[in-house]
Amino acid sequence: MKASTLLLPRQAKQYLLAKEYALLIFLARHQGQTFTREHLLNQVWGMEYPSERTVDDHIYRLRKKLVSLPEFELLTVRGTGYRLSLHETNGPRMRPSLYDAELQAAVGQLFQKYHLLGQGDSMMALAAQQEVLGIEVNSYYSRYLHFLDGDLAYFVHDHTAPVHDQLYWISILYGILIPPEEALGLLEKILQSGLLSPHQHREMYILNIIDIYAENGRFAEAEKRLIETRWVVKEDELIGFHIPVAAAELYLYILQNEPDKVNKKMDQIRLMLEDTPYLRELIRFHFLEGIWQYSQGIIQDAISSVDLGMQVYYESKSTPHLLISLGQFLRYIDRNPHPTLEKETKTLKLKLKRILAELNEKHQYDALLGPAHDRILNFLASV
């Protein structure tokens, strides 16, 4: 099979992350050739300067996803690097299910349910096996899986989606990564731009921005927005919003240091999670509980809550919720030190920073903040 005649399966780009796809394309175009990690870094990552471990991580994930494509064999050449071999198949696979409207509708409903429950690992597993299963992930969930992974690079470099989608996904991830005082002004400008779809505008207006108002000390505005949010959630019957809104309210009470309201809201959220154990919200709850425990000087309990949150994260795979939680926790510690518990606080802070550093190493956020900011400004300048 010549490189010039190479045709990747049509779903490949949908279920591979941006750099996984770029890596596969490069190796496929040079099938049979062995490349060192350094060479792959130069060819695929260019000026982004990640570590060689980044190559190993991408190879590992790519190899797992290629299980459903037996014509691709990703080999490790000991002491040298990696090589991709392509094997002839007996013609294109017959997948009548791709044209079965009933089955494809059922797949869409399955993704919606996994999304609601926060089972990101289930969604990713299903997407990775779509070639074998004869299903196709729609464009929304193809992009959402990149968002779930925290893959800012994908959205920064994606120019194929509608403008409102590009702006929304980039601004949410970028807004999580920058200081809240910078994020607030930017999100307010985006809301005023009219560039978002009605659904995206509603979600950013009634949910994404509440925590940022609170972190900027604008408690009255956060409370006012919460009143409006509860009304919208009820009127529009946004079932999946009840726990996220309660979590935003809990965070506001923690920042205001109102113990009675905090304890009452935590009990309420525990009952809600027992009834509907949404994994994304469970990550947030464990971290918020940890912040409150830290505020009370119960550092070991706070560390245990972080560990519980990470256990849920490995099932949910919701990187944006983890990033939000890490940022809020670290900022809270910086603003509210415990001088008499310096050693315990250092242990907690190192744990949080290590998790954040691993995410940054994987996604190269430091290198992407500038390009993400420029793209957002370009969108806003077009209004």
C-alpha cells in the first residue's frame, strides 16, 4: 500500500485527538520507516517543545485506539523509536449498521445518557470502537470528547467548526486556565458579542460565569445570577443542571465563609448525588468538600477528599471539571494560609500542583494560552 494511496477510515479523525491523528498521518505517510522520539517531536509537535514522554503517551493511546483497525500495526523498535506497518485487508468492511437510522439514533441516545451521567470513559471507549461496531459519532460528540479530554490544542487549531462552536469551546477551556479576574472580563465580552448560539449563551450566562463572579469577590452579582439561574433551570426543565447549580452555590458560601449554609448545601448535594450520581459533579463535590475541610484546618481530610475526587476523575475523564477544581483549590489556599499547619498545607499543595503539572505536560497549556487568546480576540473583533 503506497503512502500516496493511503486512505484512513472516515471515522479515524473523529475519535483520535488532534495530535494522535497528526502522528498517525505522519507515520502512515512514511510506513515501514522507524523514527526516533526526537524526530517525531520535530515533525508532529513542531515549535511546541513537549518532552519525549509526550511521544510515548501519544503512542500508547494511539496503539489502544488502533486495536479496532487491524490493518494498522504500531511497532516499538527497541533502542530506536517507533514504526507503523500497514497490512492489506480484503477490501472495505461491510457495515450496514452505518445506514440503519434506528441503530444510529439509539447510539445518539446512548451518548446523551453517558454525557448526562458523566461517564466520559464510556463515551471514549464507544467512540474508539466505532469502526468495529459500525456506528458513527456525530460532530457534536466528536468535538465534545476533545473538550472532555481538555484538548485545547484541538480547538485552537480547528477551523472547520462553525464560529460559535470554535469560540465557545476555546473560551470555556481558556477561561478555566487563566486567573479569574482576567476570565470575568473576557466572558462578559463574549456574552455581549452575540456570537454564541442561544444554547451556548444560556449555559455560559447561567452557569459558567457564576463561580468567576464569586472568585472576584462580586458576591451580590453571583447571588443575583443564581436566582435567575434557578428560574431558567426550572422553566427550561434543565434536569442535568440542578447539581452543577447547587455546586456553584456551595462554592459561593465557602468563599463567603458561611458555615451553616455550607453544611446545609453539602447535605443537599450528597442527597442529590445519591439519587443521581453524576460523575462530573461528584468530582466537583469532593474537591469543594476538600476546600471546606482545608478552611477548617482539617488538612488530612482535605487530602483524602482530593484522592476521592481523583478516583472519580479516572472514570469520568472530565478534565475541565478537574481543572476548575484544581485552580479553585490552589487559589483558595494562597488566599487563606494556615501558618500553624504549614507542613500539612505544603503536602496538600504539592499534590494539587503535581496533578496540574501532569495535565499541563500532557496538553501543553502554557504554550497554547497565547494562541487561544489571539483566536478569541479575532472572533470578537469580527463583530
